[in-house]
Amino acid sequence: MKKTILIMVLLSGIILAGNKTIGTENVTYEKIESTLIQGLDSKNMGLSASSAYMLGEIKSEYSVNKLAKILRESDNEKLKIMAALSLYKIDTERSRFVLKQRCKYEQNKNVKKFCRHLNRL
């Protein structure tokens, strides 16, 4: 739990700092986005959920397919709900389509209900 919070704080600071130099490495939006997308594949559920949340916050269009895969294939209800929320925040044609499809085909009743709610907003 502490590691997840620490990671979120560090990533938030990096994102808010913009294109600043940290040490000898230039941190860019693309590097942050890439790191967060890699975080989605972590076996640590907290890291995956935090990465999904942050990708939604930065409206990462490149993460839509990964988030859609999580929403479609993950066994973890909480992670699926976080992926759905992030897709809603990204708000592209593809992300809206994925949410509509989950309303029709999702087996988990809580995830299905959450997707339906997001589609009504």
C-alpha cells in the first residue's frame, strides 16, 4: 500500500513538473506514458490500478487498447472498474465504444452496472 502511494506521488510530481530534467535524464510525457502503460502489466494489483488511474488522468489515447484488454479479460473486479473509469476519462470514440460493448457483454454484474452508469453520464 505504501509503495503504491509513493509511486502515485512520484508520478504525479513528474507529470505536474512537465518537461523538467531530473538528474541527467530528460523526462518527457512520452516516457511517463510508456512507464504507466508498462505498469498495467504488473502482477501487483495496486500498481496496475494506479497506472490505469493515472493514464485516465492524463487522457492517454495510446493506452485505450491495453485498458480495453484489462476490462475484457481481467479476473479482478476492482481493476476492471478502474480500467472502465480511465476509459471514460480518456473520452475518445474507441474508449466510448469499448464501454458500450462492456454494457452488453460483461459477465460481472458490478462492472456491468458501473459501465452502464458511465455511459449515462
